[in-house]
Amino acid sequence: MTVKSPTTEANKKNKNIDLSQNHLMAGIFESLPTALITVTLEGYIAEANAAAEAFFELGRQLLIGQKIDRLLPFGSPLITLIEQVHERGAPINEYKIEIGRPGQDLDRRVDVHCAPLPDLDGRVIVMLQERTIADKIDRQLNHRNAVRSVSGMASMLAHEIKNPLSGIRGAAQLLETSLSDSDRALTRLICEETDRIVRLVDRMEVFSDARPLKREQVNIHSVLDHVKQIAQSGFARNLRFVEDYDPSLPPLFANRDLLIQAFLNLVKNAAESIGDAVDGEITLKTAFRPGVSFRTFGEKNPVGLPLELSVKDNGPGIPQDIAGNLFEPFITTKASGSGLGLALVAKIINDHGGVIECDSVMRRTVFRILMPMYRPEPVRPVLSSSKKNS
């Protein structure tokens, strides 16, 4: 009979504990919603969790063994941070830095946390927490509050201003019959200005329309093609259009006419921004981006927004001083603009349960819209009369 020594039993027990702890740590690493990678001293990715796969849009087999500098633009601040951790052997945190991938339209803003991993040949663990979505949601709440304010103001204007304006215009017309030709110019000016204010109030009245949307299955590509056809036959006839469509995109549950109105506004703004530039170009793009959800007004649970629709132009960009308030009413860069076009676009997208955001730098402005896809309601089985009575 073999008798095991207490030392052997203790070693075996400690070994099992170590294996269990390693398994637990691996499970935690994999399940965290924040992108995590480990980088070797030579700059190769050694480990990556599922969130990192989504962040870099690459599978783990392609990520592991890849040099980190090949996934980032030249001179990326993330590479500098990792090098500093290697040199100092101490953690470094950096907040709201711009990071991107080669070939991406625009950079993304992330919080970066880098720390050395002891006893692992100089490896560094890197945590990337994207700020774009959080900032986008915050701005969407501001957009919606602004739209609600305009809705109340539009209702007030319709009742309190249009009726007096009608009386002013009528009085001016009566005066015109008894005035000389030189004085009639003043009454005509009163009528013209009154009509202009009425048209402005009429434009604002659309914000007070709280009726439920009439929705159906909508192919977004047919909507974009229709908008492009209108633009090319008029205000954008001298511009080049690029279509970057995902043909497998599922349909939207939307109001087709309102979507045409929204995208027509965005394309017209892009065309006006480009102006007479000889290389003017507008890109219409669709893509499927799972992982983003948003809690819409009146919904108990967050709604997935996997359909990404974008309008990009190579104009001069949007001034930074108005970029944060772009979708609020009366914000405009046009000398003769009313500042209601983008506010109306934001209302249309919000009414559909989507979100809209703009990223702009010189010669690259992108309006991105995230929308829910069409989900048919389940058909409830009809019980027979015999089952109902049983």
C-alpha cells in the first residue's frame, strides 16, 4: 500500500488551485466588454479578447501574432504609449485620444489604459474603451431635448403668430388701394415680409407633428438611389457620386418619404459645402454594424441599431465652434439659412428610433445614421372554437 506524503498532497492541491485560478482569469479576460490585448516587447499581439476582435474588426486568428503598428495609422499615439510602458515599467492612462485603423474614414476617440504584466517577458496589457458611442448617446439626448423645445415653440408660433400676420397682411392690402405709387412699395414690402414669416412658421410646424409614423419595409438602397437621381438632375449635377453599398443589408422598418426627405437634406448640405470645387465628391455608404443599441423613448428595452448609413463629402468641413450643436434649431453656416434643415433630419431619425452623428475635418465630413432593422411581429396562432371553449 502506497502512502502519499502530506507534501505531495499539498502540491497537488496548490497545482489544482493554480489551474482553476488561471481558468477563471482567462474567462474574465474573455468576457469583459472592453477591448483587451497583450503586446509583447517586440510589438506583437499575444492575446486578444472578443471585444478586441470587434474593436479591430478582425478575428482572433488574424489578431494574434500581428504587429500592433500594422493595425494603426503611422504615428498613432497608442504605439507611443505602449513604448513608454515598456521603457518605464509602470502603468500609463490616457483619456480621449484619437485612434484609428489604416483605411478608416475617421479616427475614433478612446480611453487607453496600459500596464506591464510582471513575469511575462515584458508584455503589456492594453485596454481600449471607446468613447465615440458614449459621447454620441449623450449628444443624441441633447438633440432630442432641442427638438422637443422646437416642437413646443412651433405649436405656439402657429397659433399666436400666423393669425395676427394674416390681419397685418390684409390691412396692408387695403391701404395699398388708397396710396400713391411711391407709397405702395412700402405696403408690398409689408406683404412680402409677412409671407416670408408665414413660410418660416410653416417649416417649423413639422416639428409639432406628433402623429405615429406610417411604416413599412423599406430598402434603403432604393431610397439612396432616388435621392442621388434627384441631386444629379439638379443641385449636384456637377458632383461625382460614389456608392459603397452592402448588398446584404436587411430592410428598414421606416417611412420611405421621410427617409428621402432626410437624406435629400444631407446630400444637399454636402453639395452646398463642396460648392464649385472641381473634385467634388459625395459618398453614400451602407454597412451592417452589430453591437450598438439605444433605449428609445417609450421602449422598455434597448433597441439594436445595426444598420449604418452615411453621407460623406470632401468639402471644407464644419467649423468646430458649431460642430457640437449642429442638430439644434437655428444653427447654420449659411448666410441665408434658417438652421432648421439638420434639426428636421435629427427629428426624422429620432422618430424612427435611430441616432445621427457627424464627424468632420478638412475635406472629410461624414454624417452617420444608425437605424434598427425591420423585424416582423410574430403571428399569433388563432385558437379554434373547440380550444377556446375547453
